[in-house]
Amino acid sequence: MSFFRHKSRKKEQIRKQFEDALAALNQNEALKKECAKKLNEINQETKEDAHHVMATFPKSEYWRFFIDGILQKEDGWIGFDKREPGYLTPLLTQLESLFIDEKFQNEKLTPLFIKQLHKNAITDVEKTNYDLPSYDDDLEEIKNSPEEFRHGKFVHFNLNESSASLAGIQEVLHRIETQTTVAHANRLSINITGSINNQTIDIMISNAEELKNAKKHCTNNNISLDAFICNQIKNIRSHGYKILIRSSFDTKFLDAVDRVEKNVEKLTNYAIEIYEDLLEKNKNNKLEKIVLTTTLIHFLEQLHPFIDANCRTLCMLLFYHQLMRHNFIPPMQADPNRFNCHTPLELMKYAIDEMPLTLKATQGKKEFYDVTTEQLINKNPESASLLGDFAPSRSDEKIQESQKMKPK
């Protein structure tokens, strides 16, 4: 098969993911009506001007866009900084640019822009995967740079009860069942370590035959495979089960002699081209714009183009950037890792449900996810230093009238 036919098949498969998401939206009239109503109410409050609203967002609450809402009450940003010292500072700086810098707001979406976001997101952050050696299957060391897409043939990410849904798992299984070498340069697989009828199992599903065998194994034990995976995920903490998705290239089938990094860039570029094309065709449809955006981020997150910090780059910074591009305020997310294994339609609903939290912060509300910034600082006064110029004492001064003034 020719190179151009390979390229066409890959683009067709990526386009199908976007079109399937749009079709799912249009087939679910109840959800579409519910979300359209909520989004309309939000837009009325923002007066259709997300940039003006976010320019007034209190800086002392910026951190909430980068810490999972479900974890905020526990210790806020402190745990994240302990694991990766310096985690928050570059993210807060990028967010400030997004909210007030018109040039940054209008940056064109390209693979280069995504790589720049990634580099900025981990500037001066310690203990990332870039500080550790990486090796390929032949135990040859791989040199990775924050300015580049991954060079390794595969990466993987764990799932948990919050980051995966039954529908998301079904979507991944369907992709495994239908993916072909030509159309899927990057292939998904799922690894399940768990227990059936008190027997420990370790299953890797990477193709249709393995999926068929896994389904048969579960059927023999009176359970469906997707329900079994969901159940294992729910019991991870109590039983130590492990579920992970692997995103990998088979180097025998890469285009010509291109390296993995070049192929990651090609797939990213294909996804962007399709996204932009469908945005133009749906430019007057607000819900469709959000679904296309969640589909893009979902695709990139499962591609996992970097060896670390994919979530903060894609599911946070890029997601917020694109939403504001479409004149939507970004949500305070309960769990950005939901992009790992939830469907684009579910992700659209989460975003719309969580946008009002952002709006309430601009209206003076202080408590979100059952905790205020002040409570966290009172609990651990030293933690304020981690916020730097975005700490309450420094950032909650009255916003200048020039910032409040609506642009012409």
C-alpha cells in the first residue's frame, strides 16, 4: 500500500473519532437539550465575553484550575508540590497569560504550540520523568527533551475510578477491536491485573483476537469484560488491582524511516487539521464546538505525546486555551484525568457542569470543593509561599479599572 494511502487511512480513522462524537451528541436529544440550556445560562451571565470575565478572575484562586477538585480539600496544592517541587508556578504564569495576554490568547493551534505549552508547563519543575533515564525494548537509552514529542515506542497511564467510566472503557475496547496496523499508527491496548473468582489474572488486550479471548474468559465467569474492568478499577485501592492503557507504535509500520517522534507529530497534526475543519463547519453551534474540543484533548491524551506532564499540558492548559478561543470560560475541573478514559460527550457535560464554579469565583465566592484557599493556608502557613505572586495577600487587591473595562 502506498504512503499516500497509509496517510489517508490514518486521517480517516481520526476523523471518524471526531464525527462519532458529534453523532453521539446529536443522537442524545435529552442531554443536548440539558447542556444547551446550562450553557445558555452561563453565556448570559458572562454576556458572551469569556475574556472579559476571566480578566477579573481572582489570582488567589488560579491554583484551582491545576489541582483536581476531588483532591483540593485534602491538602490543596501542597501534595502536588511535594511530589514535583515547582509544579504550580509555571502553570499559574501560563494561566495569567491566557487570561490577560491577547497575543497568547490568539496563538494558532499547531504541534509546535503544544510543544511550547509543554515546555512552559514544566519549566524549573523537579522530579519529572525528564530527570530519569528512559530505555527502549533493546535497553538502549532514549534521549527525551521537553521541547519534543516522545521518542519511545510506548507510554502508559493508569486508570482509577475517577479517570475512567464504563462508556469510556467500552470506547477503548471498541477501538482495540477495530484498529488496524495501517489506520492506527499508534495503537491502544489495555492491561488488567485483577481477580476473577479468587483467581489472580493478568491480561493484556492489544488486538481483536486478544479481546475476543478476554471476552470469552469473562463470559465463562458470568460477567461482561467492560463491567469486569470497571469493577477492578473500583477496587484498586482495596485490592491493589492495576488497570492501565498503553499507547504504542509498532516500528515495523512507521511511515518510511521516520522515528516515533515524527509520527506523533504527524498524528497530532492530522487531528488538528480535522478539528479545524469540523469547527469551521460547526462555527455557529456552541455545543458542537465544545464536543470537538473535548474530542481533540481526549485523542491527544490517549496518544500521550510526551513522557510526562501530558495532563497539565493537554487536559488543562490546552483545553482552557481552546475553550477561551471559542469564547467559553474554563471549568474548575473535579478531575482533569477524566480525559484518560471518559467519552468526549461525558467530558463535554463535565465541562459545562463545572463552568459555573469559575463564574462564581469572579462573583466573590471563596469556597469550592468544600474548602477555601484561606483555610488551606491557615492549616499550613508555609504553603502560601508556593503560590508566589498568586497568594491571597498579594493577589487579591482590587483589580484596576483598566482591567475591568470591557474591550471594544
